[in-house]
Amino acid sequence: MASPEVPAGTDAARLLKRKNNDFNRSPLIKAIVGEGDDQEEFNLHRYIITKKSGFFKSAFSGRWGNSESKKVDLLHLDPKYFAQYLEAVYTNKILPDTYTYEPGVISALCHVYVIAEEMIDASTKNLALRDLKRAICCEVGNLHWYPGKNHIATIYEATSSASNPARRFMISCERS
């Protein structure tokens, strides 16, 4: 039985046109994240991370010394939240489709948003903000969750513009 013809220009056609999966052919680069005993080394697929992140695209473009060493130091970041950021980059998902409130989720989403902002990754930043809105608007029984002072501080300390969407969202929650 012959395979059906795939229309040119479709996602399926682009996928079939590739000889090998870019994921498998992509060289690995290292991100050293955290300090001291908490420091972790992450192996990243260069093709994937540079497609999503303007920071990594610049870091490995040849203009910085990182291209030859295939390594970038992100010592100021928390490895736990960086791992969550990477999961979002690789899966394009943070919260499950059906979400119920769990402690620590709002904080994690704030940190993923901040990392995505620093990594110049608009799609993951938008994903984190969408899920932050879902988590904060989640009702459990008669309880409604609002961002705490620590959540607001996480966003405000790491973003610089008053027009930042996460800042505007935090303000709208406080006014509710």
C-alpha cells in the first residue's frame, strides 16, 4: 500500500523532508547552573535551545567565547527552576491540561517566567504567564488563590518594565 501524498508546505511535509531528526543531530552544549553544593550541569541540544532562546542563540553564535567551549555559566540561577524551564522548552508545556492547586506551583511558575525573560524566550515566557494565570485563578472549594508578596517580588525584582505582562497581571490580581 502506497503512502498518501503529503501537501507541500505543511508541517508534515517539513517533518518528512528532514533526512534525520534535528534533535538527534544537534550537538550538546552545557549549562552550569547554581553555586556550591547546589550546582548542576545540564546538557542541552544546541538546535532546540538556540531556536527558543535569544540568549543561547547569542551565546553560541561565535561572538562570545562560549561557542568554542560549548559551555555557559548561569551560576545565579536555581537549578530546580532552570530544570523546570528546560522541561517547558522541550515539551512546550508546564501545567497539565487539568490542573488543581498544589503548593509551590505559583512560585515555580514565577521563577520559570523570570528565567524565560532572562533567556529571551518569548514562547516559554508566554506559556509560563498563561499557566500562572490558570494557577492563580484556580479555585479549590471556596478558596481562591492570589499571588503572595514573594511571588510579586520574584516578578518585580527580575523584570524592568512597568509594561511587562507579568507585572501587569500581578497588579490586576492585587486590585481584584
